[in-house]
Amino acid sequence: NVQPGNLAELLKYTKERVPAFVNTFGAIDSVVVSAGAGAIALGFPVVVDIDLGENQVPGALESVTDHNETVKKSLELRNIKIKVKELPIPVAFAAAFEGEIIRRADMHNEMWSNKNPTAELVLMKDASEVEDHKISIIGPDLDEAKEMALVTYVEVAGKKMQPDFESVIERKFHAWYNYMEGVMHTGQRNQVRVRVSNAAFEAGLRLKHFAEVLYFMIMDEFEAVVDKCQVTLITDSEKAAKFRDQVAMPRYDARDDRLASMTDESVDRYYTCILCQSFAPAHCCVITPERLGLCGAVSWLDAKATNELNPNGPCQPIFKEGCLDARTGRYESVNKAVAAATHGAVQSVTLYSLLEDPMTS
């Protein structure tokens, strides 16, 4: 945290952490010059639309006389990269829709593990076994049944793909389904609940669009490890139950058995997880082999794989250093990492106590 009055640290923070820039248009007067100087001091580059010639300062004060290039140059100066996704679906798709609640009165379809078989599974395959962008729907579509089973089965192939990455991709289904306007998703693995609103159905949303979202997002976010991807959705109840019991559950069990053989003492690092900070800004989990995230969805192996896929992402390593209390699991390195990840809201955490500084929830 930047302490009040520490100007040097404040300027460093704004330059490195705040991706801002300033554009000016038209004549420059003393007010614009003063404001621009302040912005530059904060680390925000200023792009003007008049030719400054030799008065330009690379990276801080630059001229772009073509307005069509102004934003492009500004983003380049702050190293901001924009990805535009054109998904072939009839509803809006954005993180803003995550958390949308669909009441029963507004619901057109429901796929719920309490009533019908459900499962979500990603498996790594050989490239010869995967037909890129192949989409298969086995069973009734949303216009043929109100309540149904739902197995989401994704097969991926890639030269850099690893089995440990399967569960990381699986966990993203929750977010991607929720990003669709009019779709509510909760749960994971074989305990899933999905609702589709009347409005989304009337807009033309069907199961093929669910599959398209998965394909496009996997190929976008995991392009470094996934070269080919095919998606199968099973809504036939008997076939879904057979897949869940004979394919999905054995795979889940194999992952759990591998993790069960590990202990906190057998590794040299733990991991932070801040995936939930989109709605809980001061929250941070500490993931260890014997301690899942509070959501129950992120294991130590998941966090390790997430860090390998995205070294600057939500799961950062915490090397086990400075043990203060082995009984409650208090470490200097853990406290430091949690304090940084929660922006100072949490200063001390124990790994094994519910009464003394437990993990945030």
C-alpha cells in the first residue's frame, strides 16, 4: 500500500498500475499545458493533435495529427492490447452479465443435477482425434424440452497442452456460460445448474450457441496451449448418465486421488487465488495441497496449472518462508502475499485455524 504523503511511491503506482493516457484536441493553452504536465508526472502519456516537431518527448508527449490513429497510438504507449470478439450468438456476451439471477417465473429451460444427469469435462486428446470446431448436440434442444440433462464435453489437442490444464479450462465454463445474457450457471463437475431465460430463448439462443461460446473462448484464452477443439453437448438423459458415470466420474476421481497423495509438507510453495475479487475485492484464498479454495473448485494442482498458463494471472506462488507457528500454519511469506493481494485489507492469515485469523470468505 502507498502510504499518505509518499509522493515517489504514489507516482510509481500511477505510472505502473493505472493504464491511463490523455488526448488533447485543438489549440493548447496554459490550462491544457498545466494539466498535461501533471498527467505526464503521473506517468500518463499525452497525445496531441498538433505537430510539436522537435518538442516531442517519446513515451510522454507525442503528436498524432491523424485522428484515426490517436487512440491506436495512445493504447500503444500504455501497452494496452484490445481483443474484439465477434461471437456468433443472438444475445449479448460480457462479464457484466455474470451474477445475473433468473427466477423461475422468467425461466424457459433448466438443466439441474438434482433432477437430471449433468457433468462438465475437458479431456486432452491426440491431434488426430480432434476435429477443430466440430460441434455435436446429442439429445433435445432448448425448444424441445423444458428440463433436461446437460453434459458439456470438450476435447482439446495442442503441442503444449498438459493433462493438468484440463481442470483449469473446465473451471472457466462457469464464467463463460454466465457471460451470456439470459443464462445463469452455478456449480461444477457433476453438480451443475443452468437456467435459460424466456428472453434469451425468444432471442434465438440454442445449445449450439453454448458450444460456440466454449469453442471461441477456449481458442482465444488458451491459444498458447490449445491448437484444436471440439465440443459435444449431451442432453439425452440416458446417454448423459452413462457419460457421467463411465467417463467423467472416473476422471474426477483420478484427479482427486493424485491430489490426495500430496501433503502441505511435500511442496515448497503454496498459491494465492483471487478469482473472486470481481465481486469480493478484499478476498484472497491461499491454496495448499490439503486446502482447496473456499469455492471448492480450485485445488493446488489447478492453481499451479493456472500459474503456468498465465504467470501474471490470479494464482501467484507463495514460497514457504518464515514459519511463525507450525500448529496454526502461520507464515511470514503467506501474510505478505495475502496483504498484497487484498490491498492491505487482510494482514495476517493462518492456514489451519478457524478461530485465529482464518482465510477470508
